[in-house]
Amino acid sequence: MLCSFWLVDNLIGQGRIEEADELYASLCARASPLGLLSEQINPSTGEFMGNFPQAFSHIGIIASGVNLARAKAGAQP
């Protein structure tokens, strides 16, 4: 999950804000009903894998969310 949020940040850095926004929304939608994320998610089944909950995934969702909000507002990430 964390690497996927790094991809969001990379897309933001390239100016591909819409693509970053779509990926971010897709990743957020994979959270559990309590809003928790695992270390990994099986892309075929959506099953959580690895450590759960995973703090690094939550750091990624916060950092990428802030970067995306700044980019949408026209600020530098």
C-alpha cells in the first residue's frame, strides 16, 4: 500500500493530478469498514495481506492526501 501512495505522489510531481486523484480514491476505497489498511492487498481478490493494520500504509494515505490537496489548490507538493 505504501508504495502505491508513493505512486500517487510521483504522479502529482509529474503534474498528472487527475490520474493521481483517481488512484488515491481507488486506494482509499480499499480500506476496511473501520478505515484501516493492511500492508498489502491482493489486486485480484481485494484480500488484505501482510500486517494489519499497518501504520506505514496510514502514513502514506495521510501524506499523499496532503500532497494531493496542495496540488489541487495550486501549491507545490
